[in-house]
Amino acid sequence: MTALNVSIAFFFVSVGTCQALRWLSKRLLPPGAYGCLARELAGSLQLCTSCLELRMLMDIGPWGGGFGLDVVLTLLFLLLAVHGASSDGASANPTVPVQEFLLLESGLAATAAKLLAQAAGTGLGWALTKLFWSWELTQFHFIQNLISWECSSPIRTALPHAALVEGACSFLFHLVLLKSRHGHPVWGVPARAATATFLTYTAASSTGAFFNPALATASTFHCSGNTFWDYVQVYWLGPLAGMLGALLLYQGNIPRLFQKNLLYSQKSKYKIPKAKVTAHVEGDEPQQEKKKGRKSKSEPRA
């Protein structure tokens, strides 16, 4: 349990550091720079460090520490819930800014800034976690430090099936995200955390269940067993395709590309009462004739 306690302490330090970074940058930076840069960088840093340490526990813990998948999944749910509650709206997932861009909620410059900030935060999180492992505070970190550069690919199925798995996970996650993003955080944050935890439990044996291109890049792209293009297909194109499918199903269209609703017919809620209008028009004709008759009677006779 000593190794687990050290990892939990690492989680607390990571969340506290990122929260202090958000607090400081929110007071020093203008709102635009904070929302597009600092917030996403801090959120990606927090998510990357937590998930890398948790993945280490998932790989080594069952045979090295005596605790099973139930402990890891419980920690994953708690970490995702804390991330959702403390991230101040940061997604730390490149598919989310792309989704906002397609929904006309964000411009091209803001989307590019968020993606760059997420890449920087993920890279920094990977470097800091590697530094933490190099201290070898526990036997887990000693083993992880030895095998970190000799890891094998988490893809344990055919490439088309692996891309389909990542796409399906992204599809379900983005459906929940679209449904809950305008709701109250009290139920939205646990719903997203529970969905991500369930998807990780379901698909971890096939692809690792990342459905987050930035996180997958930091965790797997240096591992042997597959080429760079294989990883791109599974961990970049798969989640993007899943996000597009969820957006199309939820909206019926993709507003950035076309306005017409392709899936749902939009009927007018109000109907024009044609019968009443006709009766009104027909009823006006006798009145006009009566007025004409009155005028003709009032004319003086020759």
C-alpha cells in the first residue's frame, strides 16, 4: 500500500499545482488568453500527469501491489470527477475544440490556440511524470522507469477494429458531452466521469481506451509494435470520426459545413388557419358591395 499512497500523494500535488496555475493566470492574463491558453494548458497538464501515473498502476499494480482493476477504476472515476470540477471548463481533449469550431462556437484562431495549449500541457505533463518516475520513490516507479522506453503497443487487435473501438468510445463520450454541456455541473461532471470510466473498463483490453488524441500521443506513440501511421489512424482519426458521428446524430447537421438538417425534419409549430381567412375575405365582399350600393343611392338623380 506504500506505493499506492505515494501515487495518491502525487495526484494531490498535481491537482493542487494546476489549480494554483489556473488561479494565478486568471488574475494576470486577459480573459481571452486565459480561456484559450492557460486554462487548457493547466487542464492538459493535470489530466496527463494523473492518467500516466494511473496507467502505471494499472500495468504494474495487479501483480506488483496486490490490488486489482477495481482500485484503478475507482481512482480513475475520482480523478476524472476532480478534473471536471476543477478544470474551469477546459476540455484537455483536442476533439472538443474541433467540435466547438464545427458548432460555430469558436473561431479558427481560438481553436488553434487551444490545440497548441493542449499539446504543450500534455508534453509538459509527460516530462514531469517521467521526472517523477526517475526518482524511483517506490518499487513501482523503479520498474516503470526501467520499461518506460521499451513499452509495447496497447493495440491488441486488427487496426480497423482498433480504430472502430476508439471511434465508438469517442462517439459515446461526445454524445454524453453534448447532452450535458449546458446542464448543471452537479450531474454533468459525474455523468462524464462515469461514462469515461465505463468506456475505459470496456475497451482497455483492445486499444487502451484513450479516445483522446493528445493523451494517446503522450502515452503510446513512442511504444514499439506499430508504426506512426498506425497510431494516427487509431488514436487520431478514430476519435475525430467518432466526434463527427456524435455531432451529426445530436445536431442533425454540422453547422460549420452546411446549415441544412440532414437527419431531422423541421416543421413549423404554427399553422395558418386557412378556413378562417377565407371566411373573413368572403365576408368582406358583401360589405364592400353594400358600401357601393349606398354610394349609388346617395348620388343625386339627373
